[in-house]
Amino acid sequence: MPEAPTPRLADDKGRQVSYLRLSVTDRCNLRCLYCDNQMSHRLTHHDVLRYEELLDLMGLAQGLGIGKVRLTGGEPFARRDFMDFLERARARFPDLSLRLTTNGTLLAPFAQRLAAAGVDRVNISLDTLDAANFARVTGQDLYPQVRQGIEACLAAGMRVKINAVAMRGVNDAELPGFLALARELPVDIRFIEFMPMGGAEWHARQVWKAEDILAEAKGLAGLTPLPRDADDAGPAQMFAIEGGKGRLGLITPLSNHFCASCNRLRITSGGVLRTCLFSDRVYRLRPALRHPGLGLPAVERILRLALRKKPVGADLLALRQAGQGVSATSMSSIGG
Ligand code: SAM
């Protein structure tokens, strides 16, 4: 008799989970002003999952119906031998859609290898197109390196999405520049509303709302809304730009949440499972993973149980905005 297929991952609200964001490190070479990335919070070497353990988790996820894994950090390229790990992942899981989120500063030398490993699209976080502002926002003078990373990925045939955290007083004067870039290059520029996360400072007045960005963008360019395409756009509302090679996108976790269609899980580099970005309810997978008598079957049980209670993050976020913290963990350790 053929073996019964393993049931796929679904939560108690019927949401099917098909997407894993897997952080490979909590270390980053940037110190972005909105991201509480303090040295003192860092995991010890022993507590970070080994590459072999990350591969085991990817295999488990794939077996449970997860078809897309996004590698994130900290900064993925800040971990030693990250590119070798990614190539091993590709060799072991040829059918998995492997994606990457990076700050782009260390990316350029690896673009060809990434493309050869079947990473056909890369998300690059870039909040400003001004080198001096970049240094102010990130604490590092590495803007030219990010631009080289973008060019190298495009030259290697990858699709590039640029993610900018939309912040009043930080980049709200730069919409014309970002639109010009999306006209010139085939890149998606996606603005994401600034979320209250971890220990980083957050004030409502700093949020540059998607509706304000859209209103301003309409005065600068002809925009046509594009149908939502879950695989490609994710939670972003995308717009074609008249006469442009690239597109504009808006990601609205604050003003228009997308919890009803949330299909993702997050696992940190320390092996902590989060079923919702805004919830501090976490599940520690590492002890089970490393326990000689438990291992992956126990991790699978935890995953299934945790998922049943996957929260609706918007409710938690509303509390957070009202000043009642719900996510005490920083983005650098969750991975975005
Ligand atoms: N180092 C990689 C990078 O820069 O893309 C991956 C990790 S980073 C934490 C992932 C994403 O989270 C980045 O695009 C970053 O801008 C975004 N992010 C961090 N804090 C945020 C916040 N408070 N609100 C919105 N996005 C945030």
C-alpha cells in the first residue's frame, strides 16, 4: 500500500503555511537606527544553529509542504561560509524555492554564484539613495557597495526587490529619487511602513503612511495598480510606473494588515519558532533538535502544535501602537 502523505501545515483558522523565513545569524554589519541590533543581545556561538541543523530544518519544512524558504538574518553574508551553505541547500533541495534578504553591502562578489544556485530573486534593504544619509541611517559608509550589489544581481539575471522602511524625517524627501531609479532599472521599489519592533525607538509621527506615499507618487508618475499575485508580490500592493522598467510597491502592516492571508513561519538563528511577527509567544526548537532521543520528529510535533495557535498579528500590533509592547524582540534577531 502506498504511504499516506504527511498532512500539510495549517492553523486553526485554515491558513496554510507554505513559506518559511529562516534566519542564519543574528549578527549584522550595519546598525540601522530603527533596528535594535545590540552586541549584548547576541547569541553565543554554541546557541546559533549549525548549518547542518539549518539544513535539517529546511528538509523538515519541505516535507511538510513548505515550498519557499527565505534566508535572512542579521545579515546572512556576515556569517562565515554563508554562500557555501546556500549551495549545499540548493544541492540537497533542488525543488525548493530559495530566496534571500540582505542589506546588499557584501553581495556583489556572490551575485553570479547566487544565480548559478538558482536564487532567481533577491530582496535588498535600502532605505535611502543618498550616501551621506545611508551612513547616518546605517552607521556605515557602504552605500556604493549596495549599489554594486544591485548592479551585480541584475547583471547576473536575478530579479531585484529593494525594500525601504518608510520613515518621516529619514527618507520621505526621496520619493522622486526612488521613482527615478525604478524608471531606469528593472527593480521593484517597495516601501514598508515602519513597525514598532523590539527595543528600537518608535513614534507614530515617524510613520510615513502608505496612503501618503501613494498620493505623492501619483503626482510624480503615472501609476497603474497591478493585481495581487501571492507568489511574487507577497504582501505588497504593486504599481506599474508609466515609462518605467521597474515597479513601485507598498507594504502596509500598520494601515492595512494582511494577517488573513499570512502563510509564513519564522525560525531564528537560535532555533526559536515564531508563528507571528508581532507575538512574543515563541517555541524553542533547539533543545528538541539537539536532544539525541528527540530530534526532528519532536520538532515536527512542536511545529504542528504551535501552528494551531498562530495569532492574528494585527490585534497585537494595535496594542503595541497604543504603547503596550507585544514584541520585545528586535528585527535583527527575528530576521524581518
Ligand atoms: N540584513 C538583512 C536585510 O537588511 O535585509 C535581513 C534582516 S533585516 C532585519 C530584514 C528587514 O527588516 C529589512 O528590510 C529591514 O529594513 C526590516 N526592518 C527592520 N526593522 C524594521 C521596522 N521596525 N519596521 C519595518 N521594517 C523593519
